[in-house]
Amino acid sequence: MTLDDKTLKYIEHYKAIKEKKKAEMANEPYKVGYKKPPVSSQFKKGQSGNPRGRKKKPIPETIYQALCNELCQMVTIDNPTGSKEKLHIFELLVKSIIQDAIKKDGISRKFIMENLLKSSIMETVKMLIEKQNPKEEEFTPEERRLLLQDLHQRLFELTKDNP
């Protein structure tokens, strides 16, 4: 397969234009702009974009740690209302045990009662009440500082006027 003269001339012309652009680019300073980041922030040749790589997943030392890691994983479920909700696996497990206990499963009831008896009943009740009525901070530390500053200023102004 041979190339005709017209094609050869086109290739030579294209190479000449390319060489000319390279020479012009070598003389001009580098312009920072759209899709042209500063040279200092560009990746160096032969260097990965993420040199440290992804963090390694911790390897559990005991079966208990492995179980805890798995139970703390988040899963997405569909609510009875139809909306999606993210829950920990241990929360789903507890809900399942409670549902089984409600359906008169003796093993689930026994498990729940044993674990309730292991903990203090008052602590459990207190935790359940706090979970239903979460106590929110009235003021952030910054808001509290500003409020106190304002109160001190007003008190100072009141005492300054009345000897």
C-alpha cells in the first residue's frame, strides 16, 4: 500500500505546523486559566494522583471486633411509610427481636428480659425517655458567650446611671 503525493504533502505540512506550534509554545510563558492549573499544583511525571492510596480497611483482631464492625454498618431500608431510612444493622436486629417478642416468640422474650435485667431498669427507662425527648442545647457556647457579654454590658449601664 503506497501513499500518493497529495497525502504525503499533507502529512509533511501537518508535521511542519505541529513543529511551528511547539516552537511558539516554548517561547511563550505558561498561562494559567481554564483547564490549565498552575505548574506547581500539577502532578509530577511518574507520580500517582493519590500516592498514599485508599485507606486500608482495619482488620479485626478478635471475633468480637469483627462482629461489632459488621453490626455498625449502615443499610438503607424502606419505611412502612414508603420513605427510605438509613439504619445500623444492630438497630435492625433489635427491631427484629422486639417484633418477634411481640409475636409471642419465647426465645426473643427471654433474650430481651435477660438483657434488661443485666442493666439497671432505671438507666434503661432514662435512656428510653431521653431517646424519645432528645435534650437540645438551648445555646451554643458562642451564643452563650455573646448573651453573657450583652447582659454584663446592660448591667454595667444600669449601675452606672444609678449611684
